[in-house]
Amino acid sequence: MIYPESFPNKLLDPEKRKDAEKKVYDLLRKKWGRDDKFLVFYNVDITNEVDPFKENDFFIVHPTHGILCIEVKGGGVKFDPDQPHDKCWTSEDRNRKIHYITNPMSQGRNGMYWLKERIDDKWQGKAPKYRHQFMSIFPDSAKLPNENCFGPNTNKVLTKVDMADLGRKILTNWIGSGKRETTLRNTFDKLESKGSEIAKKILVGEKTDLSKTKLSEEFEIKKKEFKKLSQEQLSHLDSTQTWSRAVFLGASGTGKSFLAQEKAKRLAKEGKSVALICGINKPFSHEVIRSFEGTKNVYVAWFHEFKKKYQEEAGTYQDDTFKIYEEDIKLYEAIEKTKTRYDALIIDEANDLKLEWMEVLKFCLKDPDKGQYFIFLDNNQKIYNPESSIPSDFPKDQPLLLTENWRNTKNIFKAVNSYYQGEIKTKPVGPSGEIINPILLKKNENKVKKVDELIKYYLYEEGLRAEQIAILTGSEYGLESSEYRIYGSNFSKIIPEKCVLAESNNSNEIVFDSIKRFKGLERDVIILVELKNLIEQQKFQELYIALSRARILLDIVIENEKVFESIKKNIL
């Protein structure tokens, strides 16, 4: 067998001076091209492997005979040992032009050892002591004048007179003849078919599909990029080290929560007591709480839990969580009756809190006027509270602007930004990522089954983990009105993995929750469903929140053509 099966067209160019190699190639192809035991490899590139040699012309591999490396030199080859090392070998072409050529003996010898070393390295266990030889062929050169003209390796050279019976001459040179052949056979072990197969993989490779890497592999690469970017965000905190008040203002994905948590950790490390309030989002606060496990001096809670703590301590607690939007806050009275105070207060997702709440919260500081109070917010996420959330004693005119999106890929950012209605110009700095293509369900296509298919593909084909995926619904009344009807049970009979609510302590499951409840959280993969209500009622802030939850991959499953066209128009 010969590799490649035909002489490469790219080497037929007269300028490449490959005529001599083609002569040898054609003869070897005729001789062993259909012989399964003789494996002939032409034009093997070993650049950067054997410096300064770029390639070897031929390798021949046989399970009994071992390996042979052949170098071919065209034209009239001349050798002058009295010349400098790099000028002692020349070739004269048909136009009588002289070309300096590389020592063919050295090329052959180096190629031989190059292949042998790699066969031995890849052999499981101790490799056999198989025959390994090299030789040179000068198909345009005259008969050798004597047996010593090229020094001790003259017997390894074939010329034009040998071309008529090239196969036999190569074998004689390689394995000997008569008594010499018998002696050599007894000296060396067989390479066997195992060795031939190893050599083939080394010289031509093996069947490989690199058309597409698994998403799991791509995600790991992208996460490293995101991690590097997140470290760069920390510079925003350095300037506020001695400040008592500061507002951090930025769009989704600019690192507000990351910076809020890092600020809490820095202050705690200084020995200060810190209260970190995560807006009014219970699932978000639970995830932050888990990230602070083992951290001293930091109390993490969502606003209603924080208020409840003070009221319980004051003995005034009533279960008014769902009435709190209609009643005045009783937090101040509770604080006055208790002794719990903090050195610093940090509010993340402050855009969800009423201004009155923010004004009262400062009284939980040991020093309400000078105690450290930091606010992180996005004015484009005011789905609960449209009014300002910045207390009067904050520098409203000089907020710290976060202008770089490091959470989302550039393509996800583009989709998110299409629904951004704020004034801060944000630029994406993450990797490009996949293009967002909304999925329009066919008529009568089962939407639950479609999402099942997506999940199965990500888990079983692309190697993603269940905890990397979240399914978010935009149904009008959240989970209660969702047609998917998932409440922490199996997503369907097709998918064995369970779905859980966002605040679940089980971090190894797929999340299924409403967009509102998932606010402040993120996942590598977000699958959005039931967006009709958001489009029809123009709840673009919720769409903005929904799209921005995806770090690396975003799927939008749509069953209504008008909704599909509306979203497609905006994000593409």
C-alpha cells in the first residue's frame, strides 16, 4: 500500500524539482501499491522534529523486514569531501545549474531514527529489536565509479542503472541476500503487524473528527476568560477603600454582584461587621449565602429576611411579607428596640428596594451618618420599584459607573443590549460565543418535548452538567401559570434529571423557575420559554433580565410567530 495513493498534484510544478521523486514514487506504487504488507509513505513532513531537515522522501514499513527511510536526489549528484560541510553535496540540473543539497545520508539516517524512536515510544511494553535502515536513490545519476566514492555508506546508494529493478535492489540493500539475509534475519526480531500499524498512525495519522469540540470543552475555555475578566473588575473597589458612601451603577453583567460580595469580604477581613442585603430576591440571596459559608463577620439575607430578623429580635414580627408593598415599613421601630448594629451595609440589587426602605436601613449601622454604606444597582432592572433607590445623603451626581460587560458572550450581550433602556453605554469584553437563534416551534409541535430534546443534547451529546442549565418561564403568573407545570419534580418522563427551584440547596440539578425569581442569578445555559406575555405587554425590562441570565449559551423557545418575529427583529 502506498500513501498517498497518487502523486500530489501540488508537487508536479517544475519549479518544485520533484521529477526524481515522482520516478521513484511511480515504481514503488507499481511494485507495492497493492501489497498489504509493504507500507510505502511518500513526502512525510517532519518539520520542527529533525532540524534542519524539513521532510523525508520515503518510508517503507514491513512487519518482517522492519523500517527503511529513503532519500531521493535528482539531477547529477556530486560529492566533494574537500568542500565545507554545507557545500560538499551538489546537484546539477538539465540546464547545467548547480544546486547545493542536503547530505542525503544524514537525512536518511535522521529520518530512520526519528521513526524508530516514535515507534518505540508508542509501543506498549518493551519494543522488539527490529531492523531499521536508510538509503539514498539518485535516479538521474550515473553508475557509481567505485564502492567507496561516498565513503562508508556508498553501499546504501542506488542510481539510474538500478531503476529497472528498483524493488529488488531496495530489498537487497535493506535486508541483504543469501547468507547475509539469513544472518540479518536471525539478528533482528519482526516488527509484526502491531509495529506496522503504529508506524502508519505516526506517518499518516488516524481517522479523526475535529470538526466541532464539545460544548463542555468550549465552556471551560470561556470560563477561564471570564474569570480573568472578573479579576480586572476589582480595581473599581480600590478607590472606595476610605469612602463612607458609594453608588455603583451598571447594566446587567457588569459585575455589580461580584463587586458587592468582594467588598463585603474585604471589609470583613478588616474585622468589620457587614450586612449584605440581596434585594428582595430570595433565590439570589440563598445562592450568595452559600458562597459566604465559612466567612466570618458577614450576614447575608434578602430584604424581607433582614427585616424579619430585626422584628423577631424586637418581638414585633408579623408575617407581612406579601403585604409589605402596601404598608409602611416597620423596620425602623424594630431597629430602635434592638442592639444589633453593623460597621458596614451593602445593598445589592438595590433597584428593587423602595427609597423609604433604603433610608431606614442606614439606622442598622453603628454610625448611621458616617458608617460605610454601599449601593449596587441597575436602573434598567426596576421591575418592582420604578422610583429612585438612592438615599438623600449619597452622592447622586457622581456614581461609580461600571461600563464593561464581562458576564455574557458578545453575541448574548448584543441580544441583551437590544432591550436595554438605560443611559450607560456598556461594551462587551467577553468571548464572541454562539450566535443567538430563536427557535420557532412548528405547528402542533410539543414544546415540552422540544425542551427535553435540548436538555438531552446538552447533557448527553455535549457533556454539560445539569447544574449549568436553567429553564426560565415568562408566563404571566410565574410558575403557577406555566404550562410546563414543574415544581421541583421531573421535567418530564424523558429526562431523568430533576428540575429544582432556584433557591434549592441541591446545586447538581437543572433549575426551572420564573424570570422574576431568577433575577440576580446566572447560568452557563439559559432556555427561555413562554415569552408571549412579556412581548404583548411590552415588559421589556423582564426580557432584558431574562436574556442577561445566560453566560455562554442562550436558547429561546417560541410557539407564537408574532412573538418570534418581534424577538428576532430585536436581537438579530
